[in-house]
Amino acid sequence: MAYCRKCGNMIPDTSTYCTHCGNPTSPSAQTKPNQQGLETAIKVMFFISYIP
Ligand SMILES: [Zn+2]
């Protein structure tokens, strides 16, 4: 399961686009072995981008 970097909603691994906002998922996020670390990084990036 991946997370949209735009809206933060969960995206199925089979989907190439966010079903909520239509943002395309990162192609490198589908086959990375360390997906948990990647998801954490994305969450951090999303959190940082949320700060005004
Ligand atoms: Zn989205």
C-alpha cells in the first residue's frame, strides 16, 4: 500500500493514480524492497509540506 504524496490518502499497489485526487504515484515506490522506509520518508515530506 502506498500513500498519495499530494493528498495523503492510501493508494492500492495496483493503481498508478490516486483514486482521490488523480495524482500519479511514484513508479519507484512499487518495487522498492524497503517500502516501509520509503513510506516513512513520504509521510515526513507530506508533513513538512503541510507546515505553512
Ligand atoms: Zn491523492
